[in-house]
Amino acid sequence: MRVMVTGGTGFTGSHTVRGFLAAGHSVRLLVRDAAKVRRVFDPFEIGFADQDIVVGDITDEESVKRAMQGCDAVFHGAALVDMRRSMARRILETNRRGVDLVIGGAHRRGLPSIVYVSSISVFFTPGCGPLHPDMPIAPGTTAYARSKAQGELEVRRLQEEGAPIRVSYPTGIVGPHDPGMSDANRAIHSFFRQTGVNTSSGFQIVDVRDLATLHTVLLERPEGPCGYAAAGPMLSWPETYRVLDEITGKRVRRVPIPGPLFRALGSMGDWIKRVHDFSFPLTRDAMEYATRWPGCSAERTTRELGVSFRSAHETYADTLRWMYETGLLEARHVGRIAREGSREISSPEAAS
């Protein structure tokens, strides 16, 4: 298939593009910065012809149409993420219009395969049970969370019309080869550069390479609409730090903070942003996720699609090795990984 891709130079998108190409599909990228295509894909010896790159934006109807022309599938992974209060309206408008033009546009064109990246967090409310794609959609409190909830509602409306939209619902996305240090990778980086926090609940991740494999399976799925969770094992915060300690042979610094206090700090962050706007994710919403995450199972994804998910140990080891090899972390941070030397890190296509 020829696949139009948004978000292709981002973390999830770049791994997914590599997976699509390895599976024999061709890709056309809709990007805002053509130079970033080379920065992201040249290290993997992947080149794109001029006709495979359309410079534009998911909010611009003409550039979306140009990118979609001649394609028979769409992957929509682009979204605007910003924690500043001043960006709230722009986030809501950008992500809503992106879903309308890209997902809705693909449906209006009658394309047979449409893959959309959502988040399992669209079902999260404090105190809820384990998350799964059949739960009611939570309204969200931050602009980004509200935009994902609104996008999910629109996608479901289109699915009810018969649109062949296949949705992935990942947990926190972690892995190597991240062009921009996405949120979950940044959190891991801060555990070693600064300190971690031991609190209630836990940190549930999915390896970006397994998520990319899921996207290829969804792209090639012959049936109509569907949605599948993408999640590795649920680990408590103490279990997460024990894995990191075992990998590095060192003890990650962690500070115990009770869940209620952590949530109160998030509320304080929301208040401070009314006076002094900042992008750091110190929000009540984020602290609820960190301290009350109920877990999510991807058993159905594995059973029905045959997509398995790496252990947290393997994902964290490869991620830390990549951070060390790229200079994001030093030998004193990663301990045993630095002493072991360089190892080949598997790619999405190797896992598919």
C-alpha cells in the first residue's frame, strides 16, 4: 500500500514509518520541516524522493489533500502537545481539525485502511478500574487531554458510519531512537539526571518498536474498524526502580512522596500557570496519572493480532543504552551498560 503519514518525523511516527517500509509499503510524509526528514531517517539509510514529502500542516486542507493524493491508506500520528495554558485554544483547534481533515478526509475519499494513534489515557478517570478500549471516554481536564477525547469521539462517530479506522491505544511510549525526547523517555532521563519519585500506583510503558509493529498489523488488517491497547506489563513505582537498578547495577535516586501530596503539587502547578505560564507537565491531570494509574492489559491484542510486547527490562535496557551512546546520559548514570559496551538495538522491522 501507499500510505500517507502524519507525525512521521516524531518518535512513534518514525518507528512506524520504518516498520511500514520494511513490510513493503511505500510512504508519503506530510511534514512541516522537510530538513527534519533527513535528520531523522538518514542514520537508517532511508531516503525519500521529493514526491514522497509534502510540506504542510494537518490543519491546512490543501496540503492534506496533496499528501493524500494517490494514496490508499493513512496513518495519523501528528498532534500538538503543549502544557502551557496560553496554548490551550490552539491545541484544541489544531488537534480537532487534524482529525477532521486527515481521518475524516481519508474516510470521505473512501480509503480502505486508516490507522489512528489515540491513547489509553482517554479512558482514565481517578478511581476507575483497569483500562480497556470499550470503556466510556473521559472528558479530560487539560487542553491536550480534551483534544484527545474529542478526537476519540469523532473517530468513533466515523467508525459507526463504517469508516475502516483502526485505532491504537498506547500507554507511556518508551524506547530508543527518539528524535525529540518524548514525555515518557524524558521522565526516564530525569530519573538518572535528577531523581525519581516513589509514590502510589506505577509506571506502565509500551516499547515504541512494538507499537510500530502493531501499526503495521492494523494497516494490513482486512476487516473494518477496530481498536487495540498497546501496553507492556504494569509495574509499581518500586518495581520500576528495581528494574532500572538491576540493569545499571546502580541505585536510582528516588524520593518517597505520598500520592495525595503529589496530586496537591499538581493542583499547585495548575494554579501557578495562571500567574506564570510554563510547559513543564506539573498538572493535577499528570499527577493523577502518576499516582492512580489502574493498569491496562494488552492480552486481547496479543491473542487476536499476534502482537507481543517486550518486557520492561528489555525496553529500559535498550533505551538507556541509546541514551548513553548518544550522550544524553553518562557512564556514571548507566553503570553496567557503559561497561558492557555497544550492542545492536533491534528495530521495528526486526520485531515484525
